Amino acid sequence: MESKGVMLKATPEKRSFLQKLRSQSFYQAMVWPGILLIIIFNFIPLYGIVIAFKDYSVLDSIANAEWVGTQYFQEFFSDSMFWTVMSNTLGISFFKLLIGFPAAIGLAVLINEIVHVRLKKVVQTVSYLPHFLSWVILGGMFITWLSDTGLVNNLLLGVGVIDEPIRFLTDPEKYWAIAVISDIWKEVGWNTILYIAAMTGINPALYEAARMDGATKFQQITRITIPSIRHIIALTFVLSVGGLLGSNLDQALVLQNPVNYQSSEVINSFVYKMGIQQGDFSYATAVGLFVSVVSLILVVGSHLLTKKISDESVF
């Protein structure tokens, strides 16, 4: 009888792959449409990468285009705009990471410490809202606020901080600061979602034990809250470093003007102009492929560095 019982329990595990699929048909029906979309819109278009190595024209097919090897990569590296777009992209992205990354963690901690539930929800909602506004709207707001007769200059003039209006958007030296501050203001609330979700999973008994031992609120945050979400911090850090070359195209196009062009031209806007406006698809694809390769190297490198420093493995 015992052997029969064992055989009956083992039978479902020996079902064929097709039988398992059939028994999970309801779940498969939800999964496969997403997989199909990924294949169509993410994997099949990868074939277009060969354009970077061909002299492609919209008047001809990709297959018939002439192979030119690394010609367009060499042209990009020798282009007079190469160092300009690289320095602007890395500089702006670095300061966004340097300031925005800890700012999101700090804001998440502050929101998590709010005891009143309704107030906590209001603060979260208000911090999320800018994320859902497009850069077309926010760009117009910033251009209006930072104009010679805008809100910022009027306030500074009113309190006597300055004697004449500051030309924020027509001064190339101020563009980086404007781009960094505006991007952080837009995204810092949204970036707290993962941290707040991770904090809700922390055992309250840890805080109670810490309070009984006389730990201050700051000690509870540094000894319990932050260490408990270190894996999420490591994950977001790796992803953020991987996006250093993926500067915000919408922001650059909205805030850019002929005067601050040398400080606002980033890789994404450069690729957009070369590919869409000038129709040089091979050149733009080569630049985009270069960015993807460097981003992959940054992701792997930051992962190895994070694992070595904090012993937290993301992959």
C-alpha cells in the first residue's frame, strides 16, 4: 500500500511537458502575449544593428546595403562633437546620480517615518506627480520660471539678492545645474517607490528592540532601515550606473537653444539629429550601438564593484 501511495504521488511529476502546459493554460494565456510583444518589438528589431556596419539608405534594403565595417564608428570618434557630447552626457548624468541617488533614499526614509497614514499618502502622491508630467509641460514651466522676467528672477530681485536678472537658459555654464536640478525634482519621488516597498517588509520588532536599547531615531535608520534595504540599493545603483550614457532626450530637446547648445548637446539628442533630422541612419545606429556596449560594460563593472564592497549580488 505504501509503494502504491508513493507511485500515486510521483505520477504528476512525470507528466510530459505538453501536459504541464495544458494544465497551466490559464497562466500561459497571460504570459505568452507579453513574451510575444517582447519578441516582436525587442528581439526582431535587433537585426537592424547591422545598419551600423553598412552604408544604408532608405532607398535600398538592409540586405542589399554595402558593408563598410567600422567606418561610422571611426567617423564618430573623430567627429568634432565627440568629446562635447561625451563630456556633456557623462557630466550631467554623473551629477544626477551623485545627487539624485542618495536624495531618493533620503526622501524614502523621511516618508517611511511619517506616522500619520493620510499625511504619508499625501506626501507620496505629491512627490510622484512630477514624474507623470511630460518634459514638454515641465520644460515650458521651467522656461517661464527662469526667464528674465520669470518667477525666480522676480523673487531674487524682490529680496535684493541680485541687481539685474540672471540669464539662466542663455548661459551655457548654468545649463548643467538646471538639467540636474529639474531632473531630480521630476524623478526623485518616483525613485522612492522601491525603497518604500522594501521598508514595509522590515520586521517592526527590530525597531522595538532598538528603542528598548535606547537607540535614537538616527541610529535606527542607519543600523536597521538602510541595512535592511541594501539589496534594493545595490540593484538601483547598478541600473543607474548602466544608464549614465542614456541621458534624457526629452529634457535636452526642450531646454536646448542655440546659445546653450555646446553645454546641452548629449548623445541621445545627437543621435536623434543625425538619424531623424539628417537621415544618416547608419551613423546614428553606430553611435547608439557604441552607447549600448559601454552601458553594458558599466552595468557589469558596477555590479562587480557593488558585490566586492557590500557583498550584495544583483545577478
